Amino acid sequence: MADESQKWVLMVTAQTPTNIAVIKYWGKRDENLILAINDSISVTLDPAHLCTTTTVAVSPAFNQDRMWLNGKEISLSGGRYQNCLREIRARANDVEDEKKGIKITKKDWENLHVHVASYNNFPTAAGLASSAAGFACLVYSLAKLMNVQEDNGRLSAIARQGSGSACRSLYGGFVKWVMGKEENGSDSIAVPLVDEKHWDELVIIIAVVCSRQKETSSTSVMRETVETSALIEHRAKEVVPKRIIQMEEAIQKCDFATFTHLTCADSNQFHAACLDTSPPIFYMNDTSHRQVLLTSSY
Amino acid sequence: MADESQKWVLMVTAQTPTNIAVIKYWGKRDENLILAINDSISVTLDPAHLCTTTTVAVSPAFNQDRMWLNGKEISLSGGRYQNCLREIRARANDVEDEKKGIKITKKDWENLHVHVASYNNFPTAAGLASSAAGFACLVYSLAKLMNVQEDNGRLSAIARQGSGSACRSLYGGFVKWVMGKEENGSDSIAVPLVDEKHWDELVIIIAVVCSRQKETSSTSVMRETVETSALIEHRAKEVVPKRIIQMEEAIQKCDFATFTHLTCADSNQFHAACLDTSPPIFYMNDTSHRQVLLTSSY
């Protein structure tokens, strides 16, 4: 007969929207900690539209950490998942649910395992930042479950270790990922640029040109760009810093013309860097070319 | 009754191949003289394959300069044609054809008009350097007709004023267009890098993906790139000079691996610069993407 004390399950569910960069993150200076070679700025979408919903559960009956993505079990053995789980566990605190008669001490978390179920309501790994929403949601829901007492800025530095752009999904509205200077990445965090409600009449249209999974992961292409592109360093050091300043000003002023011009130019430059990679990467096709040209004509 | 002396016509026919850049020319520092922002290197094709055939004729019966391209009359009023005609006329010498009883003095050329008929045996204005072959052939045939006593290097500086890349078609084999430093463009000329027969087992395959005329001329796109791309100056000043040295060495050594790697990388970087232009220019489509990826896999 099963031990009664093994029967309880504690769960937390969270929802995190994806974010779309308007000044792109492309290139890492540290592959393990996921530290970028330039600052980036994004808009977090409305969770009612594109989001990840994640439920994390803990129970003494679980004998290992497990995760299901869109209903299919996936491995948690990768460094990125392990880094997030380790960092959150290290900050876990006492949790008590009097109604259920559950009491978990800070120390208990070292031996308890979690189960994670995550769903995206949009195509996964198809250029819509599913890993950003996914890791932000994973870190946030685990933090709630384990009663982590850190603000979203600190949590963003943990989510960043799952997927760089995930740090920006911890806040709504316009968010900047400050690349930081520290070797341990402690200052490489997300900061909201404005109040979440600022410029909320802005409408973002997502045109899904192709919902197939990417053939190559962003991680490996990004690495190849940093290793082989003759333009990426100039972009990161000379071009982006100026654009970040201009973009922040455009957002503050709700200056649509400058905002869209910079967004298009930076998106095209990111694609240019991919094309300057050896072998080259084409994320656009004839259909997206036509859309870009249509957009540029406004 | 017509004046007997008006009846003669003197003609010269020349054939000039197109050339394909392996280190690309993209961007001018002087629009009128056509001076480039970087050196470039090309391979001149076999005239039996892609070439322009031009016949130039002079007769006292002609009352204006006229030109036909692929059988259709085109205007010679543009600055580029006028620059080439003026420069060649300024260097004209005495011409005598005893058999025909024709004698033209240096001075006569100022008042004589030419007719030009030019044919391309390949698609015009479709990315195959038709203007390069065309202007090189125009300048060369006019120089022969008018008995101009300049070497091909000096002629290349005239052809350059018709179309930048035309200067490289004055020589066979591997040719470098030295951007030069002089404001008047006198040192912006083509030089053969090796003997015309060097590495002549190299086979060039031209895959025509689309033979429609380009929607925007190279000239205007190039100008927009120089004006709006945040990467083009870095390419011209930092990237290309290194590649030129590496490419010259690869050509000298017939080093196919380095040669193709540099050629592909530079072609992709040229397309990247076009994509970094505002509004962006896409010269490639899904078919050419597939070809590039096929090539990169070797």
C-alpha cells in the first residue's frame, strides 16, 4: 500500500507571452551563460495571442524531473534546462499549504522532483520566439512553486540561461535586454523601458509565412555567424549601440515612423548577417520578401 | 544628286566578353567618373559564350551619333555614353584607307558622327554584366575606328566611365579593378592579375534563374546602399582589402578551395549589403537560395 505522505501534489500554472525583437539579439559572447554581444529591445505580445502556458508540479511521488512540451515528453538533460532548474532550486524557500497539509522546507527542494507540462498556442521553433516564452514561463512558474523571493529582473537573468531572448518575456510592453559587462552575467538582465500600458494602441500583425520547424537551431546559426561573418562584430559594436538610443527615444515619443524604420532596418540587418554567414542562412523566402517590400513601401 | 564624297562608310566590329566579379564592386565614391569604394576582382568569360558584339561605323552622311542595342534604337544622350564618346574622340588620330580612298584627319573626328550597333548573346540587364561587356566593347571598337593609340589600361579608365565593371572586360582571365586614389580617376583602372591563359581549366557555370530585366538599375541600388547601409563602409574599408590579398594569392596558386570559399562569401556579403539597404533589395529568390546552398555544401 502506498505511503499516504506520498500522495500530495502541489501545482502552479503560469502564462507567458512571446516577445518580438525590434532591435535584434544575434550573437553570444558566452555560450553557457548566454551573454549577448549587443543590447536588444523587444515588444512583449499580449498573452491572449501568442503565449506559452506551463504547469509545474511537485510531489514526493515523482522520482525524477520530467517535462512535456505540447503533449510530448522531452529531455531535461540539456545544460539550459539544468541551469534554470539549478538556479531556481538554489533560491527556493519554505512553502506551506495548510489546507492540503503540505509543508516543504527550503532544504526539501534539493530532493523533490518536478514535472513540467508546457503548451504553445502558436508554432514551435518557427521564428516566433517559442523558446523565449517557454523558458520565461518555466522559470516564472518554478519560482512561484518554490516561493523564490526574487524580482523579475533577477528572474530574467535565470530565464536568460535557458534562452537569451526569454529574459525579455518577464516584463510586458517594451523591454530592453542589457547585455551587461560582468563575466558571470549578473548584470545581463531585462529592464522594462516604459510602463506596460505605454503606447498600447500599437497593433502587431504576425503573418505566418511557413509554420514548419526551422532546419537549423538559432543557437548554432548564431554561433556560425559570430565565427564566420565579417560584418557581425561591426554591427554589434558600432551599429546597434546607436540604434538602441534611437529606438528608446522613438518608443518614449511613440514616434511610429522612426520606430518602424528602425525595426525594419534592424530586422533586415539581422537577415543580412545570416546571409554573410558561411555557409549562409536564409530565413526569408519569396513570400517574406514580398511582405518586407510591402512594409517598406509605407 | 548626292555628293560622291558623302558615300563612304568606315566600320569596325569587336567582340567583348562579360566578366563575373569574384570580389564584388558595390558602391561608388564618385557617381560621374564612376570611382569605386573598393577594389574588385573578376574573371572574364570566354567570348564564345557570353559576349557583346558591337559594330561602329563612321560616315560623313551621318548627321548625329546613334546607337541600336539588340536591334532597338536607344538614346546616347546619357552622361555615360557622352563621357565615353568624348574621351575617345579626344584621343582620335588620323585614319587612312587607301583602297576606299578615305582619309580622316585627327581634326575631322570632331565633326564626324558614329552609328553603333550592339548585340548581347545573353539576357540584358539581368545580372550578367551586360553593361560591362557593352561599354568595354563600345570603347574598344570606337578606339579602333578612331585609331586611338592607348593601351588597354588607359582604355579601361574610359570604359569605366560607361559602367564601372566594364573596365575589367578589357582584359581576359583574372582582372583587378584598382579603385585608385586620384580625384580625376586616372589611376582607377583595370590590371590583369595573371597571364590570360592562367588556370584556364577553370569552368564557370552560369545558371540563369530568371532572365527578366532587373526592376531597379544597379546604379540606383548601389547609391541607396552607400547612403543607407550601416555595413557597407565597413565592408569596403575593412573586409574587402583583406579579401583582395587572399583572392590574389588563391588565383596565383590555383587554390580552388580558397577561391570558391572567398567567391561565395563575397557574393553573399554583396547580397547582405543589398538587404541592409533601405528599402532592402532582394536579388535572390527561392531558386537561387537553393543553388547557393547546393554550392556551399561542396
